[in-house]
Amino acid sequence: MRPKIKPTLTWILLILLGAAMFIPVPYVMTSPGPVFNTIGTVDEVELISISGTQTYQTEGELDMTTVSEYGGPQQGLDMFQAILGWLNPDKRVVPRESIYPEGETEEQNMARNAEAFSTSQSYAIAAAMDYLKQPINEKVIITSVGLDTPAQNKLRAGDEILAIDGVPMKTPEQVVAAVRSKPIGTALTFSVVRSDSKLDVVVTSGTRQDDPTTNEDESKLPYIGIGIDISYSANYEIDFGVTGVGGPSAGTMFAIGIIDKLTPGALTQGKTIAGTGTIDPKGNVGEIGGIQQKLIGARDAGAVLFLAPQGNCSDVVGHIPDGLTVAAVKTLDEAMAAINTFNSGKPVTPCFE
């Protein structure tokens, strides 16, 4: 019978080290995600579909760029995955809390990103119509309904709010004021439009004491648990066909894609132009996350020009892939001008530190 061999301290340390490599760590890894041509199709579905007005032939590509994330709001990475991410120049490993609010679940994150993506489309329509000097229609809509709130199973995301207790609502601020003007426990009648039908829905206000982010003053205010915003539309149908993408960063490229389809001539002149950035109804371009990975994704998709929010320039400088020109923009007007300048062979406004 062979004698048992006791493991040495070295072996014990190696085993512990190997096990530690698979312990979850609070980090998220980002990498270049897919790009979507806003004037093209995905699975034969137009990303931007416009009907009821004159549209024009487009050429080339106007790509919205994305970032793929691995780790999720609660899952995280293990140490082995984090080390591999740190060693890969195309990937970025960041603390989880820099992307996800503390305590947010995967479902809550998906709902938040879907809401932001829908809002970016609405704002893109407003910005494009403003640029084209065309009419803009506005309505107050419910963007989200919280779980375990007074409004759950009564109001729905997408409902248009016409009035509360018979008083017309024209802005989100009016809705907030109407709810808070009555004592907690008041039954409020919401007149809404849902699926082209008008109906009255009664919601009794409560409090939000179960929300850990709520301060003491907010917990004493009447609350029903809905998100509200202005929804913008044109005098004709503009629909968006992309799915499986979240967040607000496609707004600028959506607005440019709408403009290209509604104006004569090919804006890109056959080139592949990419970009990113939030958009507001007045056409202001805002900064976003993950721009270094988006630059790589744009380069890999064949882009020759990238439209970057000026607010991201500190992350752009020193990280521009070879063969890609970056134009810093603050507004939709500047983004359109940058494309035309680039097409004419003149230098665009670059990012400075």
C-alpha cells in the first residue's frame, strides 16, 4: 500500500489561487458591439421607415454604434474574465457601479434602457423636424410604470395623458403638480388615450417609502409610480425597426438618418459614416459611455468618419483607430455640417484634450 502524500503549502496556495480566479468581482466588461445602418435594414426591416410624405433615395451608411456589456448589474465578472479584459486593448473593464445604479436588477436595467431608447427616437424626430423647419406634434405620455406602485395594472407605458380630474395636462410638470396637489390617499382620475381609445383610469396616490433612493422629504409626497415625458411626432409616420438595443446614445444618428431620407441627394455620398451621442428635442448632442469601443466598432465596420459628442473628446484623444477621422460636434447642425465638410475634402473640427 502506497503512503498518502500530504499536499505541500505551495500546492495549497496554487489551489486557492486557482479557486480565487473564479470568485465574482464587481466589474463589468465592455467591448465593441454591432453597428446598425440607420438608413438601411436589419432582417429586411427598415431601421427608419417613413410614410405619408416624400422620401428620397439614400446611399452608403449612417451607422449607429453600440457597446456590448458582459457582467450585468448583479452578475459581475470573475477574476479570470476581468484579467483577460484588462489585457485586451479592445475591451474595457470598469467598476459595476459606474454603469449600473446600486441595487438595480437585470429586469430593471432592461426596462430603463428600453425607455431611454424609445425616448431617443422621439427626441430624434423632434430634432430632425426642427432642423428641417417642419411642424412638431407633442403629447404627454407615460414612459414607465413601476412595480408594486399605485399605478401598476392601471396605467400603462405608452398611455397619453389628456387630463387629471378633468384638468388638461400639457406638460410632465403639470402631471407631477396635479398628483402632489392632493393629499396622499386621494383617488385621481386619469383621462388617457390607449390604443386609439379614450378611457378614464382611477389611481389612488400612495407613498414611496420602500424606495432606498428616496429622501425623507420625497417619502412624504403623494406618489403613483409612473415616468412621464413629452412624446414628439411629425405630421406623417416615422417608425423605427431596430430591436434588442437599449440606451439613449443612438439619438443623433437617428436624427441624421431621418434628415437623409427626407432630403434630396445622398448625404453620405456613398461613404460609411458612423457616430454616437444623445440628442434632445432642440438638437443638442450629449456625451455617452463606451466611446472608445464604439470607435473600434466603427472602424471595423468600414467607417471613414465618426461623429463624436464634444463632451467625450477627453476619451477620444489618443484612441482614434487608424484610417478613421473623428469630428467633434455639439449640435445636430454641427453634425450635418461636419458630414458636408468631410465630403468636400476639407478638414473637420477634431477633438482636443
